[in-house]
Amino acid sequence: MTTVTVWDGSTDTDWHTAANWSNGVPTTSLIASIPSAPSNQPTMSSDGTAHALQLDSGATLTGGSNITLYITGESAGETDAPPDGFAVNLDGAISGELSLNITTPAGTYVDLIPSSGNVHNLTINHSSADIEVAAGTGVTTTIAGDLTITTGKLSMDDRDENLTVTGDVLISDGGTLGFSSSAETGAFSFGSLKIESGGTYNATSGVTEITNVINATDYAFQNSTTGTFAHNGGTFTFSASKYKNLDTGGDPFNDLISTGTNEFRNQRGLTVEGDFTISSAGSGYFRPNGNAFTVDGDVAINSGGEIRCTDEADTFGSLTIADGGTYNATSGTTTITGPDSTGSYLIEVAAADGIIHNKGKFLINADNTSTKYIKSNYWYDIE
């Protein structure tokens, strides 16, 4: 059992004042317990360390700008501590920018949903860490800053819990986010996602939304060729309304949706094993950028959306272009393997200007076991 040091605030609000705690300032061998009763609630003006953290309902922990609390262990069910097997239990309020860096070298749980406020940055940093976020069915855990998995694993306890990271998600060598199967079904939302060499994102079979970009590189999603991205049958949605780059490292998407404005530029050959949908309330377009672009399922270009090609090889199951959508075709070959999910159309274009052929070829390579339809009358070369 680990000794618990309980906050009493008998001197002031300074976390680092020993007299404010029943057994001194928390350390790697002391569990920090903060009850609601003391009128002086703790404030951290510099980084601190605790074996585990219990923040009671009605209590408040305040962090200054970019303050980090390092958590090195977990509770074994001690009195006034987090529940047995928890490293962090936030029932009270978080004020200011308090970040957590968890180095617990074991499988453990964390409850990161305070009564108000949010954890700012979250870092997982031990090769033996196997951290499960315990929030509850359909509940969202929010990280107000960045999530960094330097090494170790982070996943959700209930398979349909949701995770929102307002800032950047970085998965480094030896780091894993998500389960190793499609068991995770919740909705994930990240500002951006970067998977470095040796890192792994086992995606939810629900929806992963990318809402922004990494400021230094303009990448919304960047995967090393030796990183691992497993889509698990889920959907990726890119909604950032700014210029953004994409590089999956050669790993495929299942379903891919682009809704943001401005240019969405692909930096490597891209395969979508399901459907690709693009739409925009403004001038949003996807640029394969000369890299092979393959969609096994349906390609749907809705009003305001555009696929703007150069000379790459494009292969689609089918192509549907709504009024106001545009396929600015490759000057190479667009191959249609069809038909669409209704089983009828290989190509369906609502308006005469829906396809700009750019002197490229359309190759219809669908099987001929049933009747297929093409609804368009503006081609350069079709075979």
C-alpha cells in the first residue's frame, strides 16, 4: 500500500508547501488526495509529482500556465485515494492550464472528466504503461491541448466512449492509441494527427474527425511509412477550413469524407477501401497532387466540392457528381470499376460542367454481368 497525503490547506494555497499536506508534498511515493472541505484549495505554480491523484467532488486544483503534474503509479484501494487500479480520478474542478504526464508502468485507469475545466495536455510516457480512459458509455473525455503518446498505450475503457483532443495528437515510436481491433466504436475528434515511425493508431470503427492542422507543417494527418494506421472499418472526416496536407504513409482509409474549405492536398499514393465523399460550403477541393488515387467504392462530389487532378492514375468504383460539384479530371486515365452502391450507375453527372476532362481518358472496366448506366455527355476519350 502507498501512503496517502491529504490536502488541508492549513497554511496557504501553495501545492509545494509541506505544511498544507498531512504527510508532506506529494512525491513518487505519496498519493495526492484533495478534499472539498479546506477553504484554501491548492494552486500549482510549478511542476509537481504524485504517485496518484484523487480530486474530490467540490474540490478545485488550479494550474498556472503550462504546469505539469507527473503521475508515476496507481492506487491499490487506499483510504482517500482513487479507486483501486486508478492513477487519476478527477471528480472535482480543474482551473487554469494543468497538464498530466503519466508514467505508470502498468495497466491502469484514469478518469479525466472534472466537474468543470479540462486537462490541458496529456502525455503517456512509459513503455509498460497501458492506460484506459474510464468515462462511461457515450461520454466524451476532452483534452483541451495536445495528446502525446511518447511510448506506451492509451485506449478507452468502454468501447463506445468518445475522445476529443482540441490540439495535436502525436504518437511516437512505441506509442499506441486505441485497441488492436474494431472494438472501439466511439467518436474521436483531433486537431491533427501525426504518427511517427513505430507509432500506431488503431482507429475507432466509428468516426475520427480532424478539425485543424499541425501549425508548423500544415498537415492534418501525417503518418510515417513505418508508422501504423489501421482504419478498423471506421470513417475519417477532415473538416478544417484551411489549406491542409495528407499523408497516410501508404496505409488505406475505409471511408473518407472532406467537408472543409480550401485545398486538401494528398502527398502520397492514396487508397480508400470504402467510399470517398467531398462537399464544401465554400471553395473546398481535394488534390491528389500527381499521386495515384484509388477508391474501391463510390466517389461522391457534392455541391461546392471538387476533385482537382493533374496527371495521376485515378481509379473509382463509381463517380457521382451533384449539381455544383466538379471532377477536374486527370489528364491521364480515370478507371471506373463500378457500379455505385445502388447497382446502376458507373458515372452520374447532374450538370454539363460537372466533368472537366483535361484531355484525359475514361476507362470503363466494370464487369458486364448486368446493365450499367453512364449519365454524362461530355468526354474527351472514353473506352
